[in-house]
Amino acid sequence: MALDISKIRNIGIIAHIDAGKTTVTERMLYLSGAKHRVGRVDHGTTDTDDDPEEQERGITIFSACVKYNWNQYSINLLDTPGHVDFTAEVERCLRVLDGAVTVFSAREGVEAQSETVWRQADKYGVPRIVFINKMDREGANFEAVYNDIAPRLGGRPVAVELPVGQGPPHTSDPFRGVIDLVDLKMLEFDPETEGKEVKETDIPADLLDEAMLWREQMLEVVYELNDEAMMLAMDEKPVPREMIVSTLRKGCIEMAIQPVFCGSALHGIGVQPLMTGVGNYLPSPLDRPPVEGFDPKKPDKVLVRKPDVKEPFCGLVFKILPAKTGDNYWIRVYSGELKQNSRVQCPNRDKKENIAQLWQIHASKKERDGQIESVGAGDICCVIGPRFAITGDTVCDTKETIELPSIKFAESVLSMA
Ligand code: GDP
């Protein structure tokens, strides 16, 4: 059965090398219950995939896209290249994701490479939230990084959280939790449980003034983006929580703002609220513009496909991984439904392709070998069977054909999206 599209998030984590992309990924998978231990970059244990069957299929967990659930959301976490030099690879990836988490180091801040990825995400219209990581490091400075985002990246950050303390344990004011500026609560994370246990308390009196100041800054943005909220403020009425979140969500999706979170992925502090933020602020496939392509038989005829299972099927091959049991074709489904044991058209090669098997790779061991019968609009899957398509090609319904802009021409075409 197809998933509720509004609950799907196709996201990537984009970051400067060393900012903590791998550590954030590991922590998210662990906290979602998908993994039972946290892989550690420094221990060389992030690739916990030693399952022989998995190897046989040639699919490693971070090879293309891994699915996990958080709250009511189904998250497809796409692998994004670590090196921005692989521009084609970055383009390909930005093309199929709907939103991104940008990770900065609280110590090193905005670096040259962060500017490159930020601007690429701007160019491809990818809404994002920000995670200021490594708050536990000596010299961590939330405000300095936050203040750099606008002048250096041209972004408009909006803090939805504040750190409680900064720097390593056993110092005078170590980083130990976050203040949620929307709910006005303090969240403390238990390091013994690797960040699984969260204690919600009132904001301590000595932090209240600062928290209210930052909340006011956040609300100013809400008033600016939403007239109804502004009217409430003028009448000195409180703005409901749901209105704050939905206004910031709309602002984020329209790329007017970037909600900012902070934490320490290494110690699991602040990662749960970030995961909730992915659901709250990043777009679902329904929030993205419908895809446009052309009729392969009449190239001047523009066709549009909406993210709806009732539309004719169309999707994009964004990665192909060789495997002994049949190459793995990773497909983002934009419209309609892709079914097992069916045939689809690959207009770029003028060939029909067999869809022999569909897989979804769940981070959870329990669900990982997830062979499925069909996959619906907005979702991502791995297909075994095609032989002709190459990365960037369209696959579509055999009768209602469409050719999506090829990834190779992404720069010119995506400016239309
Ligand atoms: P990537 O290159 O962006 O994938 O970064 P990694 O996840 O590999 O992390 C780079 C280094 O930073 C590793 O040594 C991590 O252990 C370390 N690191 C990542 N997150 C944190 C954090 O929150 N706190 C501290 N102290 N170190 C971290």
C-alpha cells in the first residue's frame, strides 16, 4: 500500500567535510531505533553492514538511500557526496531530494566548502534546516556561527533552539541540552543512553531572559511571514504554537528562512529535536512543485506530473549500483505507482524495461530486507530488472510517456522548477 505522501520526507545531509555528516546520520538511525548501536567514525564502525545477504545483494546501508521512521514520518535519507568537487554527483542528489539538513561545526563555523554546498542548494531550490553541531567542543560558539549564516551565505537563519551551555563536559558551563524556543521548555539529554532519554523541564530562571529575547526574534519573523500572527500580536494575544510552526514551515519550504537547531551528534544531544524538525519544517513531496517534462513523441509539448498515485507513473533513475544478483537501479517516483512484475518505458533509450523486484532499504535490521510489491508517488525505491537506463534517465508508463529533464542538463532546467 502506498504511504501517505504528506508524511514522506526525502532528505539529504549536506555539510563541509568533518562537520559531522556521518555522525549525525549514525545518530539519527540509532535514535529512530533502526540501529542498535551507534557507529563511530573514529572507531571505523559506521559501516555496520556485515550481513552476508546484504553483501550478496551489493547494497550497503549508505549506498544510496535508507529509510527510517520518526514519529509519524517516513524518512528517506539519501546519501549525499562528501566532496563537493563531484559536482555532477551533488547535482544528481540535490535533484531528487526535497529538503536538506545543513550541518555546521560550532567550532569551525561556516567554512569555504559550506558556502559551495549552500549555494548549490540555493541553485537547485532545496529548502533546508541548519544543525550547529559539535556544541560540546572546546571553543564552540553557537551565536558566532548563527551570525555568520546571513552575511556569508545569504541565508536567513531563525533559531528555534538555544544551547544550554557550550563546550566540553567537566568545564564550568558544559553543553548539556537545548531550550526549545517554540514550546519554551528545556530539554536535557542523558549521555548514558546515548541521547535516547530526554528530560523536559522548565527553563531555569537564569536563562529565561535570554530565551525570551531569542523567542521574540523568532516571533518577529513569524509576524513578518503571517499577517494573522501579526494581528494577534498587535492585539496582544498569544500566537498559538501550531501557527508558529506552520508559519516557519511555510517560510522554510519557500526558502525565505532556515530554522536553526544545535547539538552534539557525538553525544546524542539535540538530535531528537532535529529529527522532529525534519518532519515539522522540511517539505513533503506534496509541497514541491509538480515535475515538468516533455512528450518524447512531440518534444515541444510540455507535460506535468503531480505527486499523486492516480497519475501515470514517472520516475527518475538517480543511481545505479552494480550487484551480482542484478544491478540496483535507484528510482525517485514522482507520480503514479511503480509495480513489481511490470514493464515501464525508458524514453531516453527508446526501450522497455522490466521491473522484476522492488526493494526498500530500511535502516532497521528487522525491516531491512524489504521487498515490496509497489511504490507510490513521492517515495524512493531500489529496482532490479532494468538493463538499458543510465543514471539521469526517466522511466515512465509505457503508454503515457514523458521525458523528464535529464540530470546532465539539470542546471538549465532546474532553474524552471
Ligand atoms: P563528516 O566528514 O562530515 O562525515 O564528519 P564525521 O561525522 O566523520 O565527523 C568528523 C569528526 O568530528 C569525527 O572525529 C567525529 O567523531 C567528530 N564529531 C562529529 N560530531 C561531533 C560532535 O558533536 N562533537 C564532537 N566533539 N566531535 C564530533
